[in-house]
Amino acid sequence: MGLAKTDLFTNQQNRVAELAKAFAHPARVAILQLLADRKACVCGDLVDELPLAQATVSQHLKELKRIGIIKGDIDPPRVCYCINEPVWDEARQLFGQVLDTFMVGQGCC
Amino acid sequence: MGLAKTDLFTNQQNRVAELAKAFAHPARVAILQLLADRKACVCGDLVDELPLAQATVSQHLKELKRIGIIKGDIDPPRVCYCINEPVWDEARQLFGQVLDTFMVGQGCC
DNA sequence: TTACTCTATCGTAATATTGCGATGTATTAA
DNA sequence: TTAATACATCGCAATATTACGATAGAGTAA
């Protein structure tokens, strides 16, 4: 079963996996792109841009917030969603670390 | 339900999501790191390195192969698993594209 | 106050993922 | 031939994810 034996892997591996989850669904990629482009920092706009129900978008936002890659500051009557810069940078660094361990052009097979 | 409305998103978004899935589980991160380090190109070695049953490792390898980020060439009595260089490079480019759309230091909130 | 807007959360259903034992298949070794 | 090895696949169970309608809560506008 989908047991997350998180203690069986390194902290780096677990964190990479968690950050990768943020990008592992096209809707979340779309959300992150919209926020990164800074054209829409408000959830209402996001719902308009996405082919998903409001409840579904809210759920994705919640998951992205749990991972930490976005943050939502309350500014009634809206919630301003933004990229969380430190975590975004962490993702860039970690993905870079993993992807750069392999240098293209040196296959063994 | 987990419907993958793949036609509702751009090709780029769908591909990013698929490639991210390759990294969205610590065991797969570990597998990819082992292959990228090139110290183990054979499934038997991989099973020894991972805290998972042989069937489970094989399943992860199958999924990684489906995504395309690794390839398995038969070399009886073993199967040689390796990073698939073009796709690895594609992942690097796509993640870079997405992650670089946001420049740290310009938050709106 | 009431009505309206915006977003979160609940409840539910469908599907996907993860994990492993058991079994199958192919090759090698004896 | 039989036995052993290496890996894939099957079948099942447990859990996670995705999606959405309905509802709740908080604020604004009238």
C-alpha cells in the first residue's frame, strides 16, 4: 500500500519528492505558472483561468501551501496567493543538484 | 475522481507534470540518483540498495521507463538500466523553463 | 438587517499509486 | 535434463489523489 516510509530515504530524497509533487499535476503546474507570471495573485482569477471547479482549485492551492511553495496572505475579502520565494529557490537548487549529477554524453549502455 | 483531463492543459504543462512524477517519490529519486551516479546500472544492484521488495523496485522501474527518463537494455541474464539522456536533458530544460519564470526578489505580497 | 461575493471545507465517488507475495519467463550453470 | 538466478508480471490490499457539488464562514454592499 502507499506507505510513505519516509525514514527509509534521505532528507534530500524526501524533500525532492515532495517538491516534485508540486509540479506533478498539470493543474498545479498551471497554477504555479500563473503565480510566477504574477498576472494573477488572487484565487478568483485562478479559478477563471483553470478548467476546474472552485473546490478543486482550492484543494490544489491547499496542497501547494502545505508543501510550502506558495503562500496565501489574507487580504479580505480575498486571499492573495503568491510564490513563496525561499521554497521556490529551494526547488531550483534541489532539482539542479539532482539533475546535474548526470552529465549528458556519458551513457554506459 | 482522479481524471487526467490531459487535453485541458498545454503540452508543456502535461509534460512537466509527467516528468515531475518521475521525481515525486523518494524511492524513484533514489533510483534515479543511483543510475545518474553510474555506480549501478543493473536492477539487482538497485534492489540491494533500496529498502523495497524486488517487485516494488521493478514496478518503479517500469513507471520510469514509461515516462521515458530511463531505458532498459536487455543483456542476458541481466537488464541494464540507464538514464535516458535526451529525456533527462528535456527534464532539465523544462524544469528550468518553469522555475526561471519567477525571479526571486520580486514578490508582490 | 439582507443579499451578495469569495474562498475554505465537508462529504462522497472514482481512480491512481504504492507495496509485496506469488508466480511466470528466460537464461545460465551443473 | 534439473537447479539456480534475475527480473517481470499478476493479483490483491491499503492508501492517496483528484474532482466536484453542497455547504459553511467571513467579509462587503445595499
